[in-house]
Amino acid sequence: MIGTMDTPQPRLRAARSIGALLGGIAPAVVLSLATDAALRAIGVFPPAGYPPGSGALLLALIYRSAYGIAGSYLVARLAPDRPMGHALVSGTLGLLVSTAGMIATWNAEQVYGPRWYPLALVATALPCAWVGGWLYLSFYARRLRRTE
């Protein structure tokens, strides 16, 4: 009976880990897509089907990096344990998705814009995740010092 009583805890922890990942990644993705749409609506980005210029892509890289950091912070905050590990898992997922996007769009510069942009997304995925996790750990450590 002891084995069956202990079984739900690892499942609950895994569910909480998955929830933390979804709870941090989903808002970052939604914010990225909403910002894309807003910038397209006000004319900063070209209409769909036209390649964006380097300036627009640099802006996209900046806000996607900020959203990635915020999303990783949220993942770390929601994680049941090992917040930095969870943040880095979210970064690894971002790295995999960015790599897939880079491969899929590599020979379509005339549609998706310069190749530096997908390379930059791949290169920034893990560092942004690390910064988000580090920010959470920094704030968490400060809160602990205040309560002592």
C-alpha cells in the first residue's frame, strides 16, 4: 500500500511542472503574437506576405526577448521546485521551436526577411531563459532576507 500512496506525489509534481511551463510560455507567446498584430495594424510591420526590414525585425527581437525573460521568470515563479531548471527547460523549448522555424524559413528570405533574425532567435532563447530564472532567484533571495 505504501507504493500506491507515494505514486500520486510524483505525478502531481510533474503536473505542476508542466503547468508552470505552460503558465509562463503561453503568456509570452500570446504577447508576442498580439504585439506583432498591433505593429502590423499601425504600419510598423508590413502586411502579411511582405518581408519585414531589419529595423522591424530588430524591434521584434527586442520585445520577444523581453517577453521571453518575463515568461521564464513566470515559469520559475510557478515551478514546484528547481526554478532555474524549469526556466532553462522553457528556454530549451524556445530553442527547439526557434531552430525549427529557422530551418523552415531558411530559403525564404523574400517572404520572411533576413536570415540574421531566426539566427538571433536561436541564439537568444537560452540566455533569455537564464535571465528570467536569475531574476526570479534574485527577487526570491531578497524576500527571504527581509523575513529573517
